[in-house]
Amino acid sequence: MSAGFDRVRPIAWTDEGLELLDQRLLPGEERYLLCQDVAAVAAAIRDMVVRGAPAIGIAAAYAVVLAARARYAASPLDWRGAFAEDLARLAESRPTAVNLGWALARMRPLLDGLDGDPEPALLAEAERIHSEDLATNRRMGELGAACIEGPTAVLTHCNTGSLATGGYGTALGVIRSAWAAGKLSRVYADETRPWLQGARLTAWELGRDEIPVCLLADAAAPALMRQGGLSWVIVGADRITANGDVANKIGTYGLALAARAHGLRFMVVAPTSTVDMSLASGDSIPIESRPAEEVLQLGGQPVAAVGAEAWNPVFDVTPAEYVDVLVTERGVVERPNPERMAGLLARG
């Protein structure tokens, strides 16, 4: 039944190039942007045409194919140097989402020993990354839903569904599976300032799947928790460190604190490709900042007094001590810590 709650695909490979659903235009318009070179994909990632850590990784994998296609066509005997420059540019497009670097690292070894046109082998690997992500999300949906005793209401933040992945979603995948199993009485979604991913994207996805959703201003979440009837906050992640600290969309940390204060459980849902064991804790995660205008304006119109400044970090870090459950495709970890994180990755 849960497979029916999955009608959105934001990334599609065609013979002409990579098609990306332009998420900046949703929910008002559904338009796909055709990217025919690596510069276009890097710009799409940087400008939030495509967003969400898994989706960024998938788009980056296909961008590697586009880079190889262009460089090999231009210089079949000497294309690798320029190709390496393309990958470096791509890696800089979103520094916090570890899936981008993970995808590039997975694609690079295929170049060793390749003779002739590199596109077929690279395309096959990019398509594997794409299909594996969908399978991973369905698995996480089942595992996360099994943790929920219903019927109950849940709250989510930002967008973690098909638009942020190869399909089905991470945190929203758990919500889809739990809804299909009859475990949810209601789904609440933060609007997620300043890009309004919850209002524009999560609400749109759930509407497409005919799952009722109730939006609330980010600052209203603690008051909602205090009223009762809510038992879980379910979010995704852009990077998880070796001790279980979680970088996610700004506002996640506050939700974790409020959930703990009100006796709610806090679930993080992310594939193991989001885990960065090279970083001991969240203190080492690079936190991207975006232009002040995103806070000072709304829809291009000023909303702040002239002369006001703005602080606009894209992500915050939730310490592992506030994470009750981490759901990955390899299994569920309760109260993550360094030992449990190492054990998770050792499961293979």
C-alpha cells in the first residue's frame, strides 16, 4: 500500500541531459530544468533548484556523467585533467551535504582502467546510485514506521520526501509508511523559514499523495507540543558525525530541545551515505550561510526595516544526546553515540 504514496520524481536522466524539477517554483508551477553540462548542475545545486542531501548526491553523480561526456568529446586522448576540474567545482556547490562528496567518491574509482568512452560505465553507476536510494528509502520507511505506536500525530521539518531524494523520502518516507499502516492521526509540518520548504514542498507532496497535512509557523511548534496528542518529531539529516550529532535544516535543533522538554521522541532518518565518520562531532561540520536578503525579503519584497542586518545559516547541529532514534537502511540505532555509530556502519 505504501508504494502508492510516491508520485513525485524530481530527477530524471534523458539522452539530452539531466532533468531537474525546479523546486524554487513549487507549488505554483511544475517545470523541469534541463542541465546539459556540469556547470549547469552545480548552479542548480547551489541555487536550490535541487535540494536535500540524497537528491544532491544523485544529481552530482549524473553531473559526473555530463562532465565526462563533454570532456571526452572535446579531447578523447587528454580529457582527465579538465574533468578533474569539473569535479572540484561540483564539490564546492553545497559544502554541508556530505552525500555530494560521497557520490563523487563513489564515481571516481570507475575511471581507473577505463579505456575509450567513459560515459557508459559512469552512467550505469549513477543509475545504480539513483535506484539504490529509492530502495533505501523504502527500507527506512518500514523501519521507522515500526518504531511508532499509533494512532498519533507527528511533526516534521523542512522537506525530506521524494523532492529531497531519489523517491519516497527519508523522514517523509517514514511518515508515508506510517500513514499507510494506519498509525498516524495527523501530520504537522513546519513552514520552514526562510525558503518555506515545509509550506511549499512538503505540503505539496503530501497533497499529491492525499495525506492531510497541517502547516504551522516554526515558532508555534513548542506550543503545539504542549497541547498533547503529538508523540514524535521526525526529521532528515544533511550530515551525521561519528558521535551521532546531526546537521539538518536550521530550526531542527530547537525542535529537538522542545521535544525533550515536552516528552516527545525525536527521530532522525537518513541513509548511511549521510554519515561522515571522518568528523568526530558536529563542531567540525561546515555550516553554510546564505544571503541576508533571504531573511530580509519575502518573495522579493522587503519585510525588514531599512538598515537591518540578518544572520542566515542554512543548517544547525543537534547534539546526539537529543536524538532518541536514528533510522538508516542498515537498521535502527537508539540514542546514538560513537560506539553505536561504529557498530551501525560495521553491519555492512
